[in-house]
Amino acid sequence: MRLDKWLWAARFYKTRTLASDAVDGGKVKLNGVAIKPAKEVKIGDRLQVRVGDQDWEIVIQGLNEQRRPALEAQLLYEETPASIEWRARVVELRRLAPTPVAEHKGRPTKRDRRQLSRVREF
């Protein structure tokens, strides 16, 4: 089975085109090696997949030619314990980190300009 088709069937990417582009872009590695989208995968192969800001390390457990519901798609692979731990750590760090907030949106108001000029006078 083609790698891009398996990634689509396992619901890592919404379309085969997105899966193919991700493989071409080096976001997917098969057994630690960058490959092409048409590479044949088999049960037991180890994949490293980057989807957005999430990194997955998985072992292929099954092949399916069709895209099935998410619960069935999760049966096609098994995530490694190291990957589960790493993703949990990233989620925790993201939760603890302060979110940057843009204080100034657009042009300053008249009040903002007055406050800025007061600060500049000192």
C-alpha cells in the first residue's frame, strides 16, 4: 500500500494530496529515512509523522484501502510509549506557558497617544 494513501486512511491528513505534500516536504520518515509518497508500506514499519505542531512516532499495525471512521483508523497504528510521553510533555508545557497577547491593535487612540507622549517627556 502507498504511504500517502495509508496516511490518508489512518486520518493523519485530510486528503491524499496533503499527505503526499507532507511526505515530499520531509514531514514523514519511514524507518528513519525520508522517502517518496509512492513508497510501499507494510505492517511493522515505523513512521515519524509531523502534523502541524505535533510529532508522532508510530508502528503500522494494519492496512486499509478505504478511509474509515476515526475509531477504526486508530486501529491501523500503535503510538510508541516515547511518543506518547513526548506529546504529553509538549501539551503540559503549552498549557503552562503564557500566551502572547497583542496589546495594540491598529492605530493608537487619542488617549493612547497622550499616554505615549507623557512617557516620552521623561
